[in-house]
Amino acid sequence: MTEQQVSTQVRQLRENELDEADSICRSAFNTFVGVPDLFGDQDYVHTRWRAAPHLAVAAELEGQLVGSNFITCWGSFGFFGPLSVRPELWDRGLAKGLMEVTMDILGNSNLTHAGLFTFGQSPKHVGLYQRFGFWPRFLTPIVGRPVGIEEVSERADWSLLSELDETGRSDAIAECRDVTNELYPGLDLQREIEAVLEQGLGDVVLLEDDRLRGFAVCHVGPGTEAGGGSGYIKFAALRPGSTVGEFDRLLDACEALTARRGASVVQFGVNTSHQEAYRRVVERGYRAGLIGVAMQKPNAAAWNREGLFVIDDWR
């Protein structure tokens, strides 16, 4: 169907619109994927708005909310989503309008790289984002596997950010920044880390040795990006030059956190450019459900390259 342009206003999303934005988002993704309840009790809308209200945009048509998008900035890197429009209004230029404002925000955010996760099998999705300079690169499977409390080993070389005092947290977040800056200059997860603790979404695993070797930002349970009964690793990374053994230790810690919080499944996305990490994940018994593609602007690797142990999926 040819797009029919309509007159819309794209503006900042308001707090009193979050429930409606959530309903639109669920309807859009359920319709596209063809399932009745894709997200269940996962929450992408309220949590992302609370983390950065000024980076959430809304599309309004004739005074009614008809779509939204959520932008996330990790220091020098930005991504966005979920972008959604009421299904009955698809192919009328509303997504393009949301993207235009999204690109303005990204362009004014001192970024050196941007990306997104989308449905690789959809020419419509890939084509829309290519118009704005994003190019598809490696696949990103969303993988998961069951974990049980009986598998959890005793804590030895890892800790949780929530257990530290204010000074300890500040120092640990600075060390996390050192880790990510080694992966890509200016990459900084501070806002993501703080959102997890402030909103009670989960915790941050710290893998320690003589210094911080790596960390993982984890959601657990309903009302988070994990959903009830699940743990979700939103981002995890080790310093360049780390080993498969250290990656195992970080995954062990995330699985232990999940099990101890009463959840029975761990899920996350791993870009297949991280060959060593992806191979090890499969060897540990993780299996893919949804498989998407990472699109990047500029068309360059950033930290999506072999030799790095990183978990993230930009949804």
C-alpha cells in the first residue's frame, strides 16, 4: 500500500499518556508478529519513559495519541525503540514522522554512533530505517534457557551494585564506564544502571578481580523488560582481552541472580559479530527464539566485532 501522508504533530510524550502508549505498542507488535500477547507482563514503555522522559516522543493525530518512540543514549551511542503506531493507521507516514523527530534528537545528543534492532525479515522495517541512514549488519538472536536454584554456585568473585554504599556505587559505576570506554570511546551505561536501581527493575552484577573485569545490567520479574518468571540481561560486557572463562563467570552470576530472585529463565540478545560470545552461549544450552538484525549508523562495526564479550540487543 502506498503511504498516504497525514498531518500529525510529533512532540514529547507525557506521563499521563503512558498507559495509552503502552496499549498502542502492544497492539502494534501483536498485530505484526501475529500473536495475542507478545509482551505479557514485560514493560518497555513506562520504564523507558521514567529513565529519560525528555527522550520519549509521541505522534498525535486530531488530538489523539497514535504512536510513540523511545530514545536511549549510552554516552556516545544512541538507539531507539520500541517505535509503534496504531495498526489501523499503518502506511500513512506516521512512522516516518516519528523517525524525523527521533533523528533530530539523536543528531543533537553528541553521539558518534547509533543503532536499532528490527525484524530482519520485514522489507518495510528495514527500508524505513535505511532511508534515515541505518544499514543492516549482523543478526542478533534473542536467546534463553531455564535455570534452577540447584545450579547456583556460591558467590565468590562477583557482587551486586545494590549492596554497596553510596561511595562504593559511585566508584563501581566509574569502573563500569572504564570497561565500556575500552569497548568503544565514550560508551557509558550510567543512565541505564541508575534506572535499574532507582526503579527497582533488577540489579547490576559486578565481576571482580584485581579490578572490575566486567559487569551486567539485569532486569528480573514482572513490570520490567524481563517479565514474570524471567531474568533479562540488558547489557553485559567484559574488558577487551578477556577470556571465555571470565565470560562463563559473568553468565554464572547473572543466572544466580535470576534464580535467587525466584525466576526460572534467563534471556538476552547477543549479536553474532561477537563470535566467541555467541558460540559459548550456544554451548551453554541457550536457544534462540526471536532473531532480529542490528542496523547501524554509520555503517561501521562500533563494538559489534569479534574478540569482544558483549551482550546487548538494542530493542
